[in-house]
Amino acid sequence: MITLIKPLLVNITILLSFTFNANLFFPFQTKVPSSLKQKVIYGLIGSFGALFCMYYPIETLGATHFDLRMCAILILTLYGGWLPGSIVLVSVCLVRYIIGGKFLITGILVNVVAFLISIVFRRFFLKSHSRLSAGTLVVVCYFIVYITILYFNINFLKLPFYFIYFIALFFTNIALIFVIEKLIKINKQFEEMVYLDKLTMIGQLAASIAHEIRNPLATIRGFIQFLSTDTTDLKFRKYSSLIMEELDRTNSIITNYLKVAKPEPFQPSIVLISEVISDCVQLMSPLAAYSNVIINYENKDALYVSGDEAHLKQAIMNIIKNGIESITNQGAITIELYADHFKNTVEIKIKDNGKGMTPEQLKQIGLPFYTTKTKGTGLGSMVTNKIIRELNGAIEYESEVNKGTIVRIILPLRKN
């Protein structure tokens, strides 16, 4: 039994070590899709991990070559897609071909099956609310096929081998999923710490200069308005309205800075979130109609959250407004409301079919001063993110160029 357990423990150590090393190269995250370079590097790291596992196989089972290389194939394909998974698959199949032996076809077949099952279940796995549960299902499906292949091709394997090997294989896959999910969460918390530091910096800057700028602007606007009523200068009359419009826009920017620096106090209460969304849709419908955009929302469930209704409306309307402005000709914004009773959360999903964002733009969304608009300040998204965080919620962005953007707001669910 020791001869079975010892190489499996070495394999487990190798796979966990390479998982942490991969996170050092490119931190795991779900917010931004992996680039081609990241996928290739993940594939190469996974290949090295799988090949090291093959270097320490179970050596007491004749011409067979049992190790945990298929864990690398399963996990990399589930998280990274076909490219990193296929890099690992080609690497291990090539080495297994070089090793050769009586059970060469069986050794290659179990690798290919791991890759194919991961591809089939990948979408289900990524969209699952509990990836540990989804991963368990994927591994069980693979076990059914794997054991069937072994049963019909290798007849000298005993029950203790099946018991020890497949328990190790199962817990290694689950442990890798657990570690990756934890690393994703830690990376996300680190990004939020950096974001909050930048937000604090902007708040201090805004508090120090906003009032000093606002007062002379109000004086200038008042004099422009006063002089434009009695003047005979046609050029002054012509451009006075434009001057006041720009002054109002400047004042609006300063107001947004003040909201970041010193937001209005929250009035916490139990809010019917479905009604809040309905109000936001009604308020934004005129702007949507003017821009040839349809807002689709069907009020189904009576779901409650704890928060400030006015601030919630401000955050949701900012997102809807951004969606409308991202659509150039005509399009639609779809709003969906979900309740996850397992996690005790509510998810608001706002999807548009606008111009979308590149991965580089997506990384910057919500940061101070960053905007994709020609006349934007970047404060709208920053205020929205701040409001959601103040409500103990989370906000996530997904986007693809020329396909649109999905914004997910996740808030704690409250009972009526």
C-alpha cells in the first residue's frame, strides 16, 4: 500500500506547487478574460507539472504508468479552455508515446477522455454558483469512463488499487479547484484594496479643492447670465448659453467629486429591489427611447435587500445610462434579477449589446479618472462601485468588443 500512496503524495505536492507558481506569473481572476499569452503560459506550466507527475508514477503495476497527470488536463481545460488544455494534452501524450509499452493506447486514451469531458462541461462549470459541486460532478463523470476503460483493458488491477488511486485522484482535483477559487478570492480582495486606496486619494484631493473652485464658478455664471440679458453684443449673446452650459458641466463634475469625497449619508432600510429596478427603468426609458434603445425587464420575484433606496437607484441608473451610451445605432438592454438562496444573495444582471470593452479597458473600469467616453470623467462608475461596496455588495464586469457588456451587482438577500 505504501508503494501506491508514496508516488501519489509526490504527485499531489507537484500539482499544488505548480498551481501556486502559475498564480505568481498571472494572478487568477474571473473579471478579465485570459489573453493568448496567459493561456500559453498556463499551458506550459501545466505541462511541466503533468510531466513531473509522469516522472514519479506508481512503479509496482507492471507495464502500466499510473500517475495524476490527468488532473492538470482536467483543471486547466475547465478554467483556461481548449488552448492550455490541449498544450498539456499534447505534451503528456507525446511523452506517453515515447514511454510506449503494452498499455500505450490505454494511457493516451484516458488523457484524451479527460480533455474531452472538460471541454463538454466547461460552460456548466464556469457558470455554476458552486464550482466545487460542479467540479465534483465533472470528476465523477470522468471516473465512470476512466474505470470502464481500465476494467476492459487492464484485468490484473485489484480493488485496493482502485480505492486508493481514485480517492487520491478525486481529492486532488477537488483540492486544486478549492485552492484556485481561494486564490481568485484573495487576488480580488487585493485588487479592491488597491482600488480603495486610489479612491481615498481622489476623495482627499476632491475635498481640498472642490469648494474653492465651485464658488468662483457660481459667480462667473451669475455675471454671464446677468450681462447676456441686456447686452447688444450679438457674439456675446450667441455664445453666452454655450459658456453657461460648460460651466454647468464643470459644476456637475465637481459635484461628482464631492460625492466621492463626502458621500451623502446612507438611510438603511429593507428595500424591495425589484421595485427599485422598475423605477430605474421608468426613469431611464425616455433617454433610452431617444437613443433607439429598448430596456427589457420583467418584474417577477419579490426580493428584498438591506440598503439605501436612493443610492441604489443612483448606482443602477448609472449602469443603465452607460449601457445606453455604449450603443451607437439601436440595441437593447436586458435586466435580470436572480436569487441565490444557497449563498443568500441577490444578483442584478444588466446586459447591453453595445460596443463593449477590450480586456485592457475592462481592467481600468471604475478607477479614478478612467472613462471610455469622449466627454466622460470616469466618476460615474467610480461612484457606482463605491455605493455597491458601501452596501456590502460586489460588482463585476464582463465585456467583449462589438458584443456588449454585462454588469453583475451582487447584494446580500434579506427576508421580508
